[in-house]
Amino acid sequence: MEDEGQEKSLRISSVSFHISSLWYVLLLCLCVLPGARTRCERKPVIFNFGDSNSDTGGFSAALGVTFKLPFGRAFLREQNGRISDGRLMIDFFCESLNASYLSPYLDSLGSDFTNGANFAVAGATTLRKFNSFSLDVQVLQFLRFRAGSLLLTSKGYTNQVSEEEFRNALYIIDIGQNDLFASFIDLLYEQVIQSIPTFIAVIKSAVWDIYKSGGKNFWIHNTGPLGCLPQKLATISARNATSDYDPYGCLFPLNNAAKQFNRQLKALCQKLRSEMIDATIVYVDVYSVKYHLIANSARYGFENPLMACCGHGGPPYNYDPTTRCGNSSVTACDPGLHYVSWDGIHHTEAANSIFAASILSSKFSTPHTNLNFFCAINV
């Protein structure tokens, strides 16, 4: 039933979001122009948990890695901690609320945590066996951050997040993609599907831990079409060249696993709504948003939706695991071209702006809740 709903949603969005290159520019302006931002009734405070889809420098700070240009070329235009060419969806969300960008929790230099913190780290998974900065670790870091903030506040320190702000804050979770891919390395498709409840259980535990600490507003992303990433297409051999690819060139098995993960995540969100008193839990269908852009890339003025902008090897995917973006021999595509994929794994700022605008419309959220709901005054 959910597949039918997703297909219907895509058909509707194909009409609703059918835009030319000119409309793409207008949509991008809508995301970034101050006049188009939401006027919140109270200071928006956001805490984000996840992987590279929302990592604003946590991986770089944790491992002492500096990403040189062309990483960040569309945003900071200097050496930075972002593993993309520019802004991520989380950045556009902050802009829409007229809030500052989230500082990585692990970054000790120049961080400002007055409007929240970003605990996301590239490569993160739900399970600790796959990554040191798994979701449970990120939640433990948050609980430590919360306790420390309240302690400092009690001692008279200013510019800390207050208990009320923790209670009214928005908690965003975007994780699961790396768990699925890591599982496909060693397991058969059926075994990967059997592993999904374990991933979902960790997300459930994370939400409960935050809720028990006082958090009540959750914005939970499902996982995107894993089988459409150039990295996966270039490194995973299809068993059947005819049946393993969909009409847009994406791998069916990986996308079907993502859909199964999403079904279980949506069911979890529905269950938690019935169990958590006074909590708002929004399930965001990121899969449909991303797949729609890939399936309709030409309408948006994008080129080569399954090909990395910054990579090596040329068509069809321009991805070589031995010569990746950042290597001195790799040249990024012309900045004037609109690519969906930045380096075969992460998306470009141009694509993220489209994703963010679609999500901010609330058409892909269950329930249909606008982001500014979370910075309105609760009476």
C-alpha cells in the first residue's frame, strides 16, 4: 500500500513541482532570501542526529580532517569540514527559520550552541558495530550536552540552552542509509531485510531516550533511494542486467531494501505517536523527494542524475573508489552545471535546495506539519 502511496505522491508532485530551470532559480531564492524565511515566535532550537546527509563538520572535527576545495565550493569557498559542494538540507531548514547554521557538537573552535547542536557524523550508522559515532553514541553526547548546559545555567552562565528550550526544541533524526549499505557488503538481500528491525529498534530507543529527557518534537527522515547513488551503481554488480534496474537506471534490490526500511520506520513513528503523551512526531518521506528529482531531473534543469559531478572514470557514473573526489587528479564539473550527485555519495547544494523546498512544503510529511510549527509559542 505504501508503494502505491509513494507512486501517487510522485505523480502529484510531478505536476505540483514541475519546474523549468528558471523555476529552479526561483525555488532556490525562496530557500535563501531573508524575506522568504519564517518568522518564528520564539528562538528556534534544533538538535540534529545522523550521518553525512546532515554532517556540517562533525567527521572533520572528530578525525582532524580538513576538506579542501572543491569541497564546499558553492558555500564557504574555502577549506572546510563539509563533504559536499555546499549547503545541506539541514542548512536550508535553518535558513527557513532564520536560525544560525548548526555547529558540530565535536568542533571545539568557533562553535555557537545557543540555537542547538549537530551530532551527525559522516559514516554514522544506527549500530555501533559499523561506526564509532553510531546513533546511540550521538544520543549519549546529547544527554551530556544537555546536563552540562543546565549545570552551567544554574551557575549563572549565560548563552546556554535553557531547560524550556530543550523541551521545545526540534529533534531531527536522519540515519539508516549506511546500515543498509554496510549490510549489503556481507549479506544477501533476504538477510539485509531481516536485519532492518534491528536498525529500527535503535532509532526507537534514541527517540525514547530524548523523550524521557524532556524532548517532545521529532522530525524523522526516512532513507533515500540507495540504489540511485553513483557509488552503489559503480561498485555493485547486478545479478540480472534486465530486471535489477528500474526505468531510471537505479538498482531495484537496494531501493527495495530502502523502501522496506521506510515502511518499518513509518510504522514506528505511528506507534510512538500513540505512546508518547504530548509529543509531535513527523515522518518525512525523503525517499520520494529524492527519487522524484532523479526521475524528473531534466525538468529541473539537472544533468546526468546518476553521474557524480566530482569523480573519476567518466560516464555513466564517473565514480572510481580508488580515485575519489578530493584526489589531486580529480576535477569537479563546471560550477554552472546542475548535477544531482556531488561525489557519488553526497548530493550537490543545488539538489539539496530542491529537496529542502519540497520537504518544507510539508507535502511529504506525515502528518502535514510545517517546520515553523516547532518555533511557535505553545499556549
